[in-house]
Amino acid sequence: MINNVVLVGRLTKDPDLRYTANGTGVATFTLAVNRNFTNQSGNREADFINCVIWRKSAETLANYARKGTLLGVTGRIQTRNYENQQGQRVYVTEVVAENFQLLESRSANEQRQQNPSSNDSFQGGGNNFNNNSNQSSQSAKNTMPDFDRDSDPFSGSSIDISDDDLPF
């Protein structure tokens, strides 16, 4: 049986980091993922997908990702249910993220947030984070480089592409 999910989208708000009674970190977030086609009026629609990530990866995501961050996520779909205060059964379907990757540099993200009318263009990045409980906290600290103009290999180049030319 296979239950794999791969998503690329933007955070709709800052991740919500909480801790269980045992002290385990858990972050919830929603990704806005554009559909590959346009509707009858020629506009692109997006799906808003609820996600959850656990442990050190949750803390890392909450520290480095903000509203609007372009994020790649791999994981699995999970369905759970509970009874609400009114006694009704509530079903929740969400993506349990196992890995995430920041898909743009910090400077590109900050520049886009300062100038929201500019076209979204991919500019570098590629920081991969695994939700592996065997990963030591020291190695997790070393996986997140601090991007700046000097270390970003894509800082001198930009691609001028209209949204209509993109396949997604």
C-alpha cells in the first residue's frame, strides 16, 4: 500500500507551534497550493491543505518559515475523528509532514513580503529538513545555513517569466 504526498505551496499564516504534555513539539500549518489549470473565467484556484509536523522539524519550521514562505512538503495523508462539545462526530483529514524544504532564500522571501505586487519567482534556497526521531539536535542545528546575498548562488540572476508560462 502507498500513502505518499508531495506538496509545493505557500504558507497561509505563520506555523502554530505547540507542545504536548510530554514536551513533544507539534506545528500545524496550511499550505495554499495552486491548481494546474484555470477555471472558466481564466483564473487559477488554490487548494488550502491542512498539515501537521512533529518533533524537532516542527520547531525548525516554526523558527524559519513565515506567512507566504514557499515550502515543499512530503508526507502522508491521515484521517482522524473526535467528538466535539456538541456531541457531533468531526472528521479531520490532514497531511502529516515527514520532511519539508524551504524553496526560496530568506532574502527573496523578505523582498517578496515587502513588495507583494511583484511576480513570484523562484530564487534559490533548497534547505531540506527531515522529521527523523533518531536525528540528533546538534545535526539539526547544522542543517540550516543562514542565507545572505554573498552566499546565495542565485542572487545575481532573476528569471522574468509570466504566470501564464508556468506549468503550475
